[in-house]
Amino acid sequence: MILYGLPTCPDCNKARKALAEAGHDVIFRDVRADPMSEAEWSPLIAEFGDNLVDRKTQTFRNLNAWLRESEVESQLEAQPALMARPVISDGTRWTLGWDEAEQNVWL
């Protein structure tokens, strides 16, 4: 199981802890420290589309106008921290976020 996120993200940390306590072997991928390639972003973008970018963040608001209006791929390549978090995958299923619905999938 892979959890994509940031080490400073509270939802990522809650998910990591809960998944570990539930007995899952979780590999954490820090998308800022270990940038993802275009090939790695592709399945996430195919699964979540525009929802993969968190437009409520200061990071998004600080983007220049051109980048703010660009494709999701360009935004995430320029600023990986724009990714809505956490993204969790077991290789066959994907979830985005750590609300009750996502918890019910994994716990």
C-alpha cells in the first residue's frame, strides 16, 4: 500500500497512523521531497482528474495566472504540494482524502 502526501499534512499523518494500527504495510511517498514523474502522475490524474489539485490552498493562490489556468499535469509538476492529500493505493484501488468514506475502504 502506498500513501502519497506530505509529512506535514495532518490528514496524511492520521491516515498513516490508522492504517499502520489496522495492520497495513504502508509505504509513504513524500511528493515534495521525492518528486513524481509524468508516468507516476498519470494514473492519479486518470483516477481523480482536476480533483487531484487542492485549489483552496495558499500555494494554489500564489501560482501565476498562466499556471493557475494550465493543465493539472503542469500544476503538479511545478508544485507537487498542490496535490490534494492523502492519495492511497493498494495497486488496484485508489482513494483521495481521509474522510469517513475513505476510512471505510481501508480500515
